[in-house]
Amino acid sequence: MKAKGENQDLVTRTRAFALRVIHLYTSLPTTQVQQVIGRQLLRSGTSVGAHYREAQCSRSTAEFVSKLDGGRQELEETMYWLELLRDSGPNCPDLEPIYAEAKELMAILTTCARNAKVRRNQS
């Protein structure tokens, strides 16, 4: 697992990501389609940080990796809803930076899981 400072940085970053998703949701048009997609985005985008925090309390490497995988699944779903919003509705300038952050968080969580597996296998 990562050093305490690095863990805190990712806790802060995933929380900031959730807040960005919340702000995007509140800025969406109130059309039925945008709101339905927005609620799905809100659910998946805000759960990434929760999964990461749960991973920090893991009792084993397997549980740690499982919680990270849950966060990665939520990020994948979040990217899907962002793509639908981008392709189906009015221009949202905040959408692309959130999408880019989702991709970066995906890469970070993937690396964390891979490193934990490597360390487990070396033990």
C-alpha cells in the first residue's frame, strides 16, 4: 500500500472529483434526459472516493485490491455517463476536465492495485 501522505493526497483528490461531479450535476439542464443521465453520473462519480476510503481500511491485500477495483468500475461508469452527456446534450464546458480527471484517477487506481499485487507476490 502507499505511504500515508500519498494516501491522503488521493483521498483529497477523489473527494475533489466527487465535488466536481456534484457541481456538474447541479448545472445540468432540467430536461428529463439530462437529469436521468446526471443522476447516474452523480451516483457513480461520488462513489469513487468512498471506494478508495474503504480500501484504506482493508484487512488484506486482496480486500484492498477489491475495493480499488470497485472504484475503477465506478470510474468506468462515470466516464460512460460523461460521454453520453457530451454526445447528447448542450455544451458543458466542465465536462471534459472532469472526464480527463476520471481517466487519470483510473490510471492511478490501476497502478495502486498492480503495485499491491506485486508486493503481495514478493512477500
